[in-house]
Amino acid sequence: MQQLVLSVANYLNLVNDTLKTVPSKDLMIEGEVSDFRIAQQKWVSFDLKDEKEQAVLKCFMTTWQLKVQIENGMRVQVKGYPKIYERFGTFKMNVQEVMPVGEGALQRAYQLLKKKLEQEGLFDMSRKRALKRFPERIGLITSRDAAAFGDFVRILNNRWGGVSVDHAHVHVQGRMAVKEIVEAFEYFNSLNDNERPDVLVLTRGGGGLEDLHAFNDESVARAIYASQIPVVCAVGHERDESLGDFVADVRASTPSNAAELIVPSRTDVAYELETMSRHMEERLRESIDRRGHIVQRATNLVSFVLDRQKERFRFVYDKLTLTTSDWIPQIRIELEGLGRVLRQVDPQRVLARGYSIVSVDGTVVTDASTLEVGQDIAVQFGAGSLEAEVKRLNGKGQQQLV
Amino acid sequence: MTAKKKTPNFTEAFKELEQITEWFDSEENLDLDKGLKQFERGLELAGALKKKLSEVENKVEEIKKKFDA
């Protein structure tokens, strides 16, 4: 039987062709990184080792294929194609993809996805929607076995009543979780208006990054982003965060907190109703009082005017009585004085003392020279009168016969 | 569906009550006649809402659809 003879190069080609039958696409090789180095800022090489079995796989890739930060001692899974390099005769893994494993490595991957979604605008505050104050229907997406379910419903019942909760039972971890959660979002959003919840709640208890993987999954984040119904996301304890939290319209710290954010408390609303009723009553009473006040003021004003008038009248009256009482006696005195004077000049009284009045045709004669001899005169006495004839005037006229 | 029939909507009733309360504040000089009417309506709403507050039960139903399909 003829032996086939090959050149080294051809042989290595044959081996490399054979290596291509390894189902590389479906394999991840996990090990620990050592001797990690980058040459000329372009070529990445490291050894992938099993700690126990002392097996080494030499790995080679370019810097642009390396999308995550790796370092010596980190556990990673690699995917790639094995190859023998003819020039050096060395067997190497041509690495296409490196995936960190374990908590620290997941953290790293989480940060990268977060950055990507953030840059895309999935976390924008401007697109956050406000929740209805009094929701009537709530879509609850969580596992019926989770403590989160019980917590949420308990706090909901404590605070508020009369709400319909449509519960979509999904796994919140494990390999089915992502698919189920995404489908639940699609289901609720496909409902017509009168069956559609006012708000959706995606919740679960706290946990490590591995437990929360579904809440950090890109497709879940996008399902929340796409939901036409506002979404509240609540994961575990206060400090836990998930990408779902960032995309959701409202982030609650715990399942109980989600219930608190979604429904108001009876006490608060009762107080508010009380306050509003009281306020209305007060305003109404104020208004009535103000009208009463106006009437009161008008009454006051009228009585004030009346008082003023009364006062004025009294003042005038007082002044009047004061002056009259003042001048009446005065007048009396004056009158008495005048009376006395008048009485003193009364001609009757003068005549009574022996004087007589001579008059001619009713005119009193005060100068004898106005008379003529022979003229008739009248003489009036205190008692009685006579008529006479002038016989002699100022020594002239008929001599008196002696 | 009974969704429509299901008592006056809490949100709407509450909003109307808030509007009435605001009306009382917005009027400098209340029209007493209207004020009384509004007050009456407000009390009616507050009473109905308070009654709703006493509803204790929430109805939790699991959706029959399976999400693991």
C-alpha cells in the first residue's frame, strides 16, 4: 500500500482543514486568563488555563475583537477557531469572542449594556409618563411563587380597594424568564382599551446579578421601552438596580414600594376629601358672612347718621334753650326800665302835678308867640279841660281890668 | 363588560370635586346661589368618594394565558 507523502505546509493545511470539523460555533471554552499581553496595540495574546489539570490553550485575537476588558486571573469563556500557524508550528485558538463569567465579569457586561441603552435614549427622563392617580386596573408581571407577589398585593390591600389586578405569572429568573416577561408585555399591550390595565408592574425580590439577569436583559429593557402602558419596575431591596428600573416610567425600590407608588392610601385621600369639603364650607360661610357684614355695615351707617342728626338737633336745641333762658329775663329788665321811663314822661302824670297843656286845633302850643290875641285855645288839666280866648300876649293886647 | 357600569369613575368624580373646590377659590365674590348648588354637588361627590374608600377588596386574577409557550 502506497504511503502518501506530503510537504509540511500541505500537512499542516490538512490538519487545519480537519480542525474545521470541530463544532467551534457551538463551543465555549472556559478557563482562566494568564500571560495576557497586547503587542503593537493591535495583537492580543493570552493563555487560557485549567487550574487543576494543567492544560493550556494559547489564544490569539485582535484588539477590536476584544469588546470587554480582561485581565490575568479572570475567568472567561472564549469562542473561536483552532489553528496551527505554519511559520512557528504552534497551535493557537483564533478567538472571536470573549465572555467574562462570574459576578465581577457579569457586572462588567452589565455596565456595557447600560451604557449602550443610555446612549440610545432608553433612559431619557423626558419620555417618562406620569401614573394615573387612581388606577382601576393593574397588570402585575411576576411569579406567583415570589415573595414580591405577596408583598405587592398585601400593601395594595392595605392602602386601597376596588382595583382589579391582572396577574401574568412568569418566571423571574432562569432561562424562561426573559421570553415570558417579554410576552407578558406584549399581551397587555395587545388588549383593547377597556381591558387594558392603567399601569404595568414588573417586580421580583432582590438578588445578585445572576438572579437579576432577566431584568437586565436587553430584550426586556426594550419591551418596557416599547410598552404603551406606563411601567413601574421594582426589584428587590433598596440598593438593587436593574436596567428595567432605568427604562421604566417609575422606579420603585421594592415590590411594596411599587404598591405605594401606584395606589394612594385611603387615609390620605380621606383626609383630602375632608379638607376639600371643609374648604368649600368655609368659603361658602365666608361669603354668607360677608353679605351679613354688608347688611350690618349699612345698618351701622344708618344708625350713625341718625345719631349724628339726633346729636345735632340736641346741640341746636340746647343752644336755643340756653340763649332764650339767657335773654328773656334781660328783656324783662329792659322792658321794666323802659316802662319806668315811659311812665315818668307820661303827660298825664305831669299834668297831675299841676301843669296844663295848651293846644290849638289839637296841636300843642309850646311858644306863646305863635298865638294871636283873640285866638281860641284849649287847655287841658290833670283832670278836666277848658277852652279860652287869648286876651293878652307877651304884655300886648287888652289891659287886664283890675 | 361591566367596566362602564361600575360606579362613577373615581378619577372623574375626584377631579370634579377638585374643580368645584377650585371654583370656590377662584371667585372673589361668590354667587351665593351658585355657591350653594356647587357646595351641594361637592358634598355629594365627597360622600360618594368616601364610600368608595371603604371598599376593602382588590380583585386579583391570574391570567389564563400561559407565557411559557
